[in-house]
Amino acid sequence: MKKPAVLAAVLATTLLTAPVRADDFPAAISVSGEATMSAAPDLAQIDAGVANDAKTAKEASDANNAAMGKVLLALKGAGIAEKDYQTSRLSLQPQYGQNKSTGASPVVGFRASNRVTVKMRDVTKVAGIIDTLVSAGANDIGNISFEVTQASKLLDDAREQAVADARRKAEIYAKATGVTLGAPLSVTEGGGPVPLFKGRMAAAPMAAPAAVAPGEETLSVTVNVSWAIKPKEP
């Protein structure tokens, strides 16, 4: 009588050497389909800030609060709704000097800064709003970005086109190999929106309106689809 260990070894050897039949795996054609949609952005976002230096923390803070107050009033006067701008960063930091004789770094003053993020639902007003911010005293403008708010609808259209593109490719392969496409076995998605423009501007007094180009945002979708195949009927 064979021992259990011997039986296990015989069984493992049998499984490893047993031939794998072709019908153990479903025959399939796997391809990728792609689609790209472009749209003009309908939302812009920009950061604006003011920074003030003073001998004391209170002086720096008071000056900064007054400066940001003017910026917020300018935004309101330009027609930006209060819900579309909010404080994104507020800081008060000591500024250090250097004592050459002792090597120490004493506090010589303070810098107060305040930043606000502004949303513009009319991208044609971006250049004008930048000019308004600078005229009101903002001395740090940057992180401009554009967005398509209805991206999900565009992506849904792109998904349909990507699947159609995958089917087109699969049918070419099926015809070339003499088989017929069956039902899809799997569908997976990859890819996503690709922002066209995102940058930073240094603010300076401007004699002419700021030049801003919103361009277009490109949304792309890639799908990987596997189709079952069967012999072509005579």
C-alpha cells in the first residue's frame, strides 16, 4: 500500500504533465479602442494674493487685512459672486536679518500674506478680472486653470465611440483570421481627462489687458475589450 506522501507526489506529477486542451480557455480577440473629445472650458480658476512687510506683526497684519479688503471689494464690484471666491491661504511669518559681528539672525520684521481663490464662470472675463485684481493691490497672481464642467457628458460620448472603435478593430482581425465575433467577454477602461492649460503668472502693473488663452480641454478614453470568437459559418 502506497503512503499518503507518495500518493500526493504521484497526483501532483499527473496534474503537471497532463495536457492542456485548447477548449479549456475561451478563444477571444482582445483589442483597445480610443476616442477623444475636445471642448472649450466654461470655468476658470485663479489664485490672487497680497503680501505686506512691517516692523511688527500687528502692523503687517493690519496692512494686509486692509489690502485684501480692497481686493475683495474689487471682486464684488466686478460682478463675482461671494460664493465664487474664498480665502485659500493666510500666514504671518517673522523675517530674519543677519548680525555680521555675532552671526545671529534676529527678527527684523514680519510678513503677512493672504491668498484668495476666485472662480470665473465666464472665461471671457479672466483677463479683465486679473487686471481688476492687480489694480486693487494684488501682487501675487497665479495658478490659473481652466475646466470643462460638463466633462462627464463628453466622456460618456467618448466611451461609446471608444467601444465602437474597439469593435471596428476586432472585426478587422476576425475577417483576417477567418472567424466571427461573438459576445464581449470583458470590457475595462483606462485614461481620463487631460487638462490643456495650467500655469502660474507673476503679477505686475499692466498697461494693457492681460493676455490669457483658455484654449480647449481634451478628454480621452481608452477601453480594452475582449470578444469571444467562433468559426465562420459556411
